[in-house]
Amino acid sequence: MLPLADDSALVCNLNAIAVEQREAHQRLMHTLFTAVIEICELPEGYRFRLPIESEADLQAWIANERRCCAFLQFRITQTSESLWLELTGSGEIKAFIQAQWSAL
């Protein structure tokens, strides 16, 4: 497990995703988040607008991400033209999301 900060309750379980699936998961995350059209800051996280064509990839990414980062809350809203992904949580969730985003 990898703690984000000394006093943080946010902990990623890197072993939750099988070793042979991790590289594909990282590639999928890169594909999704480089396709982001718009970002909105929320009080407890961020909201990302993605192309409607990203739905299957987004669902697959969330399925794995939930296993390793149980502290994240996911919400998908769909319009006729795009998808909105809300990543929220408590504590230092914004710092975590920013760190992941900048790593891309």
C-alpha cells in the first residue's frame, strides 16, 4: 500500500490490480485523461468532461480504479454529446487527483 501523506487517510492498494493488467490500466488512464475536454473544480474533487465515445473505456477504468483506490467516489453523467466524470472524496482528494493528473 502506498500512503499519500504521513497523516493522510488516503491509501492506494497497488496490488489490487493484477500485475499483468497494470500497464493496460495505466495506458487506459492516459488515453482517457488526455481526451478530457473540460475540467471543473468541485468542493471535494473535480469534474471531467470526456467525449461520448469514451464510455466503454471509462467504465473499464473505473472498475479497476475502484479496486486500488477505494477512497475515490465516481459519478458519471451522460449528455447527448459528452460524459461527465466526477471524482470526489474527502480529505486530501484534490491533491491526490492533481498529482495523478500531472503525472500524465
